Amino acid sequence: MKQLPCILLFSLSFFHLKGQGLDNIWLMGYDTQASPPWGALSIDFNSGSPVIDTSYREMEFSSTHSNISDSLGNLLFYTNGVYIADATHDTMLNGSGLNPSNYTNNHLDGLTLGQANVIIPIPESDSIYYMFHQTVDSFGTSSYLYLSIIDISLNGGLGGVITKNQIVINDGLNTGRINAVKHANGRDWWVFCHKFNTNIFYKLLITPNGIDTVFTQSIGIIRPPDGGWAVFSKDGSKFAYHWTEHGAELFDFDRCTGMFSNPLLLNNGVGIGVEFSDNSKVLYVSGGDTLLQYDITATDIKASETIVALWDSTYSPFPPFAAVFCFMKLAPDGKIYMTTCNSTLVMHTIEHPDSVGLACDVQQHSINLNRYYFNTLPNHPNYHLGRLVGSPCDTLFTGIPPPEERLTLKLQPNPNSGSFQITYTPLPENLTLQVFNILGEEVHSQLLPQWSQLQNIHVPNLSAGVYMATITSSASRKSVKFVVE
């Protein structure tokens, strides 16, 4: 089934640093009562590297999934499209009964729609979150885009749903592919969905007072109901929409007006997933047994198409499902992680997604999860994206310096043996990490990926003594002293 992107714009005082940690936990897999290799599964990026966790959790996932954590990376709540669970993995107060339909009733172990919900924190409140969601109502399409509102301060801090299944759009919509991106003013949000059998995108402007404006745009090719994936580039300037039977389409996006432009159909073959590199200059398109790369800075983007990987014929042990190329997501560590379209034990990775050609280094079945999962990735917008400085709509600035002027750096443990973890402000550029000895001599240097916020650092053969770790952006520098024992 093809999915419709609905666009909503939220007026939210949501500054860059508040976004740290919100998307560090990915949930997938089945409920804990199932015997290994089945059961609960999550990937935790709070340490800077992916940590596989199989701790207790009742909720199962079958593609549909959104969650959100606090700024420290502590999980707050999550959903599979059927109900909302709190941080204790119990059903949230008033969190049952999402997406009323016969389809939902027949999929109580989780909806099977990619990107069928998205969660937005309301920055002018420390407790309110908006969740936009949908289900299948008839013939593979959705009749409604719903809004549910969560107040995390209720029930002793575990949260409660204060508005549920409020109809925002009543029309024939493609299922899933609900996307959100920050407005260029750095405060508001755009959220998207699409009308099936048309080329119409729905767009809603949402202010702190609620939904302010609903409007549409007709652009691109007509999209029948099908499945697929849609994603914004990290800088919010590009949007890619992929549908199973008709390939991938690339758009320019204006964060001020919410308007798409310059549609470009990249291919018309069978496809599944799309994802941008962390520098927003490279696009990846998955097609089952083939993974394509496009240099979107090229004069002729279509001509830049490069096959960067072919499926290596790997199957899961039992049942023997093919581990092909499917949905993709850029992780907090700067790598792209890829599902396999089937219930398998592994994920693929793109190690250096901003490198053109084979240098991107596609590693097939590189992540062994030790648990089966079914094609599940969380639908996280870029919570870290700030205002577009100098844009016509950059009018909400209140004297708080932009993120690049508020660069932060923390290092632990301290003292250490030369191996340590740093956490820092995610920015839309590569940062440089340098380590200096007490004489001011550089003993280590490396680049930190755009939008990343945690890295595990290993500097071998350091003598005992005092050192300085420094990260540098184009506008700022931050240093921390540490001791090697």
C-alpha cells in the first residue's frame, strides 16, 4: 500500500539542546514471554554505540513504531499503533484503544504500516506531547489522520493520554509515511500525509494554540495505495518519498512555507526504503536485492546513480527468510541501519553514509540482534534541527544563542585509561575532536559525524598525565580536561 505524507506545522518553542537523547532508543521484536530467539528486543544508543537489550517488554512490533525519550535518553513512552506503553512497559493511563478499525482489531500484536505514527514534544510545556497516527480503514487506505495528546506529568510521571483519536483529517489517505520536520523559525513543526490516487500532500500548521491552518499542495506523480518509506534530509532541505511499485521521488523543501518543489523521479523500479546521509548530500534507495546511492549535489542526480551493494544471498537460520535491503534509518552514531524486510536476526549498516560510491562501506548482516524482529524502525523526526539563520521566516529569535554558539562537551569516565565517551551538541556539520597533551601537542584527531551526539573514543598508548579534549565547529570550540592513569 502506498502511504500519504501529512504535513503539520507546530508552533513550538523547541530549542536544539532539548532534543538531545530523544531518539536514542529503538524498540523492536516480540513480547518477552516468547522463547529465544524470539522475544523483546531494543537497541540503545545512549552509550554512543549500539547496545542490544532483551529486557522485559510486553508490547510486540510489526513495523509500526514510535517512541520518545527525555533529554537524558530515558525512555518515556512508545506505541505499536494499537496502544501506548509507559516507561514501566505497562499500558499508559488511557493509552489503549488507538486507531479504531477492524484492521486494528485484527492486528493486536502491532500494526504492519511503516511510519504510521510520529511523536512531537511540545517545547513550551515540560509535559505535553502530540502523537499523530493512522490505521487501515478500507481497501488498504486510511480515512483519518488522528491526533492523541499525552501529558507525561500524570500518573506519577508515567503519563496519561488526555486526548485520544481526535480526527485531524477525514479523507482517503495513503497509509503511513507520516513525517515531521522543524519549521525554519526553529520553533514550529511541519508534519505530512498524502491523499491516495492523487499527487496531493496535506499540510497542517499547528501553533501552541492548536491546529491553525490546513492546506494542500499538488506536486509530483500520482501515488496509488502501496507501501514504502519517506524521509527528510537532516537539514530539512530535501524530502524523499519511496513507494513499493513506483520507485523513489526527490523534492526540494522550503522550511519557511512548507512547500515542495522540483520533483524528480529517480527510478521507476520496485523499491522499499530511503534515507539521507548525515550531511544531507547523499541519498540511499533500497530495492530488495539492490542498494542504490545518489549524489544529490550532482548536476545530474539521476546519472549519479551507483549500485553500492547487492544482496549476498544470506537467509535467516529458521525459518529461512531472505535478509535483503529494506527500511533504513540514520542512527545517533552517524551510521545508517537497515532492516531486512523479513523476520530475521540481523540488520545491515552503511558505515560512512556521507561518502560517495563504495567508500560508503555497506556491511551486510553486520548487526547480530540474537532475536527475531519484523522490519521495525522507530519513526523519529530530527529533534535537533534548529532555526535556519538568515531565512525570511527566522523571526522568532529571542536572544538565546543558536546551537553552534552553545556548543557543549562532556567526557566520562575521568580519570580513564585513554578510552572514554564524549557527549556533545548535535550540529548540522562535522565537528573535529582533538586531544592535546600537557605541552599542547596534538596526540589524537578525528572527525565527528554531523548530527551525532555521542562517540566512544579510544586513544591508544597514552602516557599517564593530564590531557585536553577539544571539539571544534565552524563557529565555536569547547574543551574538557581529563586525566589518564
